[in-house]
Amino acid sequence: MKNFLLFLAILAMTAAPAAAVAQNAPYPGAYSGPAFDPYASPEALGQQMGPQQVPFPQQMLPQNGYTQQIPPMPGGINWNSFMAPIGVTPRAGVGGLFGEDVGLGEGYGWSQAFMPLFQTPGMNLTYVDVQALKYFQQTDAFGYNAALGHRWFNVARQRVYGVYASYDYQNTGDFDFNQVSFGFESLGQLWDVRANGYLVLGDQEQLVSVENLQYQQNNLVGTANYLDAYSGFDAEIGRNLTPKYPFAALRIFAGVYGFYASNGDDLIGARGRVEATLWDRVIVGGSIQCDPEYNTTANGTISILFGGGGSGQCDCPTIASRLGDPLHKNRHVVLGDRQENFVALNPTDNQPLQFLHIDSNAAAGGTGTFEAPLNTLTDPAASTDIVLLHAGSLFTGQAITLGADGQRLLGDSAAIRHTAATQFGNVPLPRANALSASPQIDLAPGGGPASSGPGAVTIAANNVEVSGLTITRPQGDGIYGNAVTGVNINRNTISAALDDGVDLDGNVSGQIRNNTVSAGVGGSADGLELETFTDGVIDSNTAIANGGYGFRTASFTGGQFTNNTATANTTGGFLFTNASGGTISNNMATGNGADGFAVDNFTGGEFSTNTASGNGVFGFRLGNLAGGQFNNNTSSGNGSFGFRVSNASGGLFSNNTATGATIAGFDFSLIQGTAVIDANTASANTGNGFNLNNGFDTGTFSNNIANNNTGQGYINTLDPVGATPRTVTNNTGAGNAGGDTFNGP
């Protein structure tokens, strides 16, 4: 209502001169001069109206710095009620930017909260302005701004000045960017001036993607796509085109901007902007900007404010009321896309990755580049990082040795994609040609059966990788190494070796994964033979129909031996001569000649959740159980014994299950020392559930279950329980044809 009355008063004052002239009888004290400026000070109004018609004979309110007071106007309207300072009150708002801006591909919406902290109404204001942003371009992109500012009204200059500092955050959905912004503003009746600075914090660039990878000579080249965050500034000057209309303002602005990134192109351009404010509640605007990088972009904005509004002096708009104007700055972090061509570097020495290309189908006389590959296997120089055997190659009667630390021998094929460590992390290697088949090494020379190297591939250094090869009929080992650490042997197929498919002598560590070894010739031809494995992972390998064991390890002291499968190997599935540490779990032995799993000496570590089925004699054969945990293993349908333990002198043997054995589910020759045999289950064996033979003086045998075996549940040929200090408790049986109870108690 006050705003409406003030509007009527202004209309009356501007209409009074015309009325007075028409009637030639002005009311006492009426103003008959030119139209006055409602934003002007009383002194300025006095100068406009003339010395005889100043309607302000008394002292003004001291908060404004004015020196006079306004008397009641005709009609009873009291100016003092309008001029009483009421201060800036909190408000909220919503809005949106639609279109493009500098460093912004698409617009965003925002919500806003403006909160005064401290103020002298009509004179100064300290405030916080917090905004939350939701970007339109990406559904998961968002941001926020948190600004602290201070403004003050200069009575003498009739201007509002302000400074602020803001923390700005932007999340693109993939990356985070942070900046601080700061600025100065000078707001008046006719002219506004603003200047803002932006300083990016933290990472100024993020790698978005690597593309266009291709081989060139002996190198790998490509294109890196970056997203850069820009620091910089913008400044503008604007004019109010409607100063005579107190409740609406139309302003136009012209400005410049400059933004800079450490590696990106500079963004220097000009901007034009228009802004219309209606009743301090709705702000509509638009801008056009142009720079050499983004060319011409344009956008429109709308903001709707709720709450107390920006009136800082009174219920009518004055210059001081601009203490509560919305803060104007970039809400977003300026971002720019950048592409950069590169040569892939080896991250260990920051030198270009060196490739040696070998293709049996290439013309003779090649130099080993991608454009001119070698056509025979050649031992690489120490400077070579990756030897790439091209798909579709067949190398007959040839072998290769890797003699430098960190070298990689990779077979290109349609089925296997390799990666390489670069300055950008791991990147996928491109195909060398369009052929599908992995490169094959056939009839490689070797030492024959029971030899120790060389192999079709010989590893003679540490941290060497061999991957993606097909090796057939090697005349010794398929892959051989001695006392090498950090090996990585993966996704190879080896068949019909005269000796072992993979043979690693000495102390070995590393990763051996996803290899298939089959049809090794003769009793000494194991699928995978390790002398001493100290650390690493042996996982998801398959050994089929080899003449010896599928997997033979003389000493397993640490690491993980998991998810491997041995099927139809002549001697047995898995043999561990000594196992003293690490984890052997989730392996499967099926249909092997004698043993599913054989462990001659188990002194430590964990042997668990392994499965043996359909093996010729033993599911699990343990020579000496002296420590560690042998738990949760399953034997089913093995020829004679599910589990046979020659000497249990320590460790925990528990929760194992045996079914379908012809002599006994569990057979213990000797139980002594601290061995604990607990909670094992023998069921549906065609022989006995548990055989306890020869000696059981100390140790614990408890909580075991024997059900539905064709023979007896428990066969105890030892002294009666109680004759020696052993522990036998809570062993149960049911449905056993030869009897259910443990013999003795």
C-alpha cells in the first residue's frame, strides 16, 4: 500500500505543474518547476524545484546524511513515513540461465538465499549469498556458491559500493573443480560498474579420455582430451535507461573478460548485456559474448525473488535501496575442452614406449617398426618395452628370450585386448591388424622331457609379462624361467609340450592367471610346475590331460593359489610337496589318475573350499598335517578315499565332507600332538565313514558325523578311549550299515 501511495504521490507531484498552469492558481507551497528525480537527495530536489518552493524546511533524517526533514504533503501524505530506514531483510530466489556462456556449454538452474548479517539500515550491509546450481547438460552435474560481501552507501557521491569474496564449486558428473572469486561494485542511479576476479584452486585440468591410439614407427601415439578450468576476470559498465521510473529499471551493460588456463588457449572477449528489474522481484536479462575460442554465444536469464527484497532505505526505491541488490558474477567455473596429441611414455622412466613388431607374414628385411615388422622371432634389445607378435602369425621352430626387466611379450588377437601403462594410466593397445587368431609358436626347440629350459619363451629377467600366445608342441617347456620375480603369465594356451607347459624354477613370485595347458607328453609333463612360490597369485588356470600332474609345486610359502582346475591329468590334479603359508582355495580336481589333491607336508597357511571329484584313488592325500587350517574341502566319488592323512600332528582339520569313497570317507593313520580333527562329515560312502589306524595317543577327535555309510561309521583299531590322554567327544553316526558309534567310549 505504501508503494502504491508513493507512486500516486509522485504522479501528483509531476502532474501538479500542469494543473497549476491550467488553473493559474497553484496551491500554497505547490511545486511548479520541472519534473524532479525521485532518486535525488533533498538538497538536489531543492535545486531542481527552486529556492521558493523547497518543500523540506526542516532537518532530514541523519541516517541518510541529509540535513532537512520533509513536511506533510498536500493530501496528508507524510514523506517521513516513506523515508524511515527499514533495512535489508532476508530473501530467497530461484532462477535459470538458458543458452551458452563463456566456458559453459549449456545453462543451469539455481536456488538462492540472501541473508543480511550486520547492517546500519540505509547506510551499510554485511551479507551472505548462497546459491545451489543444477546444470542442464548433464543430469548429475551440480555446483554451489557461497559469498560473503559488504556494501556501503556513500551519501556525498550518492552511490553504493561493495566488495565480496566467494567460494565456488562445480561437479561435472565426472570431475570436481573449485575456485575463489572476488570483486568490486559501484552502483548508482544512472551508472553501474563491476569487476570480478576468479582463481581456480587445485587441479586446473582433468583428463577426460584418450583416443585415436595407433602405432607409429616403434611408438604408440594418440590424442588426449582434457577439461581445463580457467582463472580470469570480467568487468562491465552499465547505464540505467529508465531513471525516472522508481519501480522498474532497464539497464544495458558493456564489458570485457579474460580467462586463462595453464595449458589451454586464452579466452579474451567482449560482452553485451541487458537487464530489466521489476518491483525488485523479477529480474530478466540476456547477454551476448564473443571471443576467438567460443566465437559468439548468447543466453537469457530470469530470476524470481521472494521475501523481504532489497529495499534498504524505505519502501520506495532509492539509491540506498541497492544495498540489497543481487550479487552479479559468474556462478559457474569457466571450463574449456582441449585436445593434445601425444607419444605414449613409459611411466617408470618417462621415455617413449618402445615397441618391437614381429609378423611372420611380413616381407623380409623389416626393421621391427609397425610399418616394417620383423618376420621371425628375435630376442629384443634391452631398450624394448613391448614385443608385439601380430595376429595370424605362425613361427615354426623358433623361440624367444626376454632378457630385460619389465619387458612384455604380447600376442595380438581379436579375443584378447592388451593395455599399456602410460603417462595417462593404463590405455588399451590398438590392434596390429584385422586378423583374428593369436600368434602361434610351434615346435620350438628345447631340452626335451624332464629338462630345465629353455622354453619356447624363456623369461630371463624380473617383472616380465607373457600374454596372449598359442604355443604348440614345444620340444621342452612352453614357458620357462629361473629365479624370477614379478612374473606375469596370463591368457596363454600351451599344448603337447614334451616337458612342462609352464616351468618356473627357483624362488618365484608374481601372477599366473587364465592360462590353459593341455596334453603334455609323458609322465614328467606337468601343466604348471613351480619350484618355490613365495608371493603373488596363481588364479583361474586350467590343466587338462597332461602326462604328469596338472599343477605341481615343490614349495608354496605365500600368496594365493585359487580357482584353478585340473582335469584328466594322468598322475594327479594338484601336488604340493610342501605348503607352509598362503592360501590354497576354491580349486577343483576332476577325473585325474590318482590324486585329486596331494600335500606331502602341510605346516601352515590355509587349505580350504577345494573340491575333488571322480579321481582315481584319493580325493585329498595328506602326508603330514603339522599346522595351519585344512577346512571346508569337499570330496565326492573318488576311487578309494575321500581324505587320507598319514600323520596328523598339529593344525586344524575341520568341516570337510567326504561322500562316495569305496574304502573310507576319512582315513587317519596317526593322530597325535596338537592335531584337532573336528566337525567333519562322512556320508554315503560305500566303505567306512572314518578309519582311525595305528596310533591315536594325543590330539582331539570331536564333533564328527558319520551317516549312511555302507560300512561302519567309525573304525577304531586303537586302545580304548581313556587309556591315553587323547580327547574324543561328541562324535555321532546314523544309518551306517556296520554300526554308528565310535569304538571305545
